[in-house]
Amino acid sequence: MPKVFRGSYTVSVTPFTEDGKSIDLAAQRRFLDWLMAERVPGVILLGTTGEFLTVTDAERTALVAETVKHVAGRMDVLVGASNAHTPNAVRYAREAEALGAQGLMIIPPYYYTPTEDEIFAYYKAICEAVALPIMLYNNPFTSNVDMKPKLIAKLTKSFEQVRYIKEASMDVARVYDIVEATDGVMNVFAGERIVESFLLGAVGYVNPFGNYIPGPSTRIWEHLVAGRIDEAKKIQRGITRIEHTIAEGHPTYGHQCYSKALAAMMGYPMGDVRAPLTTFKALGQEGRDRLEKLRGIMAELGALPARRAAE
């Protein structure tokens, strides 16, 4: 029986050493232990938040292998296997499967603005190479293409591996449209608007906030499934304040920069970002001030340990 993915999956940062030159596998193990202690059901490696474009093939292999080994079946491990060159995406997908990952998350080829036929051929090549469940990743802001419900339905009907999608088009109505277009076969994971996506039929959430508030950002989906909508909305309001605070200070992929700084604040340092992204250190006093503002929001969410909340 195929693996079923449900709930709030942390799309994780990639841990680098202090000098940024290497993957820090010890930091990854500590981080994973934290997520599992907070009941996070799954982690997604090497997505946008994971700076996959800056990671070498050897680093990719080491990160995936160590994560699968350390988790040892206690949480799901999905791997971003995207690339602008189809054979590379196929190679990454095959490697993730061989290393024991439970699934893949794959965005269409970026930069080229591919046609729907080219997107179909890309996913076809990957599906012919692996048997793992594939989570499509629809993010027009990074891939420069918007996979509409009709194309999603065609991919779902054509390939049995294609049963999940991270829908991040910023059009929350797409959740309903995709479920309808696929006769309920496609499992939609929210890319934003968590509560609204759930009410429209989403079954999970791809969650960048799990890098520093894994408890509340996991509980939000637990509340939704249990019918505690008002409790979920309270958490979403806090998450929205965090998101806006980060965007005001560092709008271009601030999730990587601040996610790492906030993880470190919580006691799980994951290094800083790699070029060309702006490092947290380079933000200076503005970054430190904004971090304190974020600390306050996190304390209101009950995310900080008692000692840190009192500091």
C-alpha cells in the first residue's frame, strides 16, 4: 500500500558549517531530533528554503543519506529533486529513492519558462525512473510557470506516482479547483493560507516555519483535523505576523536567512545562508532588532522554552 502523507511537513533549511563551506551533519541530527520531539510528521529536504541551488551533488547525497539514516522511519523524509535539466532531475530522484527517502517534491524546470508539453515530458521522465510518490510544486514566482488545474489533472491521470502537490500560486481557490479537476485523487498541501486551504480540501501543509516554531506550526494542522478551527486561526495569526515581519526586513528569500537565525536562537544553529543570498550577519543591527521582534511573537505562540521566553 502506498505511503500516505498528511499534516504539517517542515521544508527545512540546509545546515552549513560556520564558514559556509560544508554541510554540518551533526547540526542536522540535532535539528531532526528537535522536530521529532515536537511531533513533526515529515521533513522536506532541499526545497527553496533548503537553498538547493547552492548545494553540490556530494553534499546532497550526504544530507539525504544522513537524514534517512538518523530518522530511521520515525518521520517521513521527502527530497527536492528539481533541476532545469531533466536528466539531472531524474538522477536526483533515483538517488533519493536508493537512499531510502519516502517521497519527492519536484518543481517544474525553472528559468526556461517551459510549455505544458515540456513540463509533462519532464515529469514523465522522472516517473519512468522511480516509483516514489511525487509532490508537484507549483510556485510561479520561482519557476516562472503556473501549473493550472487542467495540467495537474492530466499529470495525475497519467502517472500513478503523482498524487501530491504543494500549491503556492497565492490563489487559495486553487486548492478546491485542483481537488475538483482530479476527482479528489490529488492530495493538496497548502503553500500558504493554512486554515483556508484546509477548509477548501487540503490535506497538509508545506511549512517553512517548522524550522523555528515546529510545535505551533505542527499543532495548527492537528487543530484543524480535530475541528478546532478557532485555535488554528490563533496560530495562523501569529504565523502571519512572523511572515510579514520577515518580509519587511528582507523580502528576497528571507525565510532562509531568518529561519537559520531563529533556529539558532532556539538552540539549534544551522549556519548562515550561502551567496548570493544576504547573510543574517550582514543585516547588522536591523537584523538583530527584527530578531527580537520575532522572538516576542514566538513567545506569544508558546514556541519558546520557558528559559528563553524569560530572557
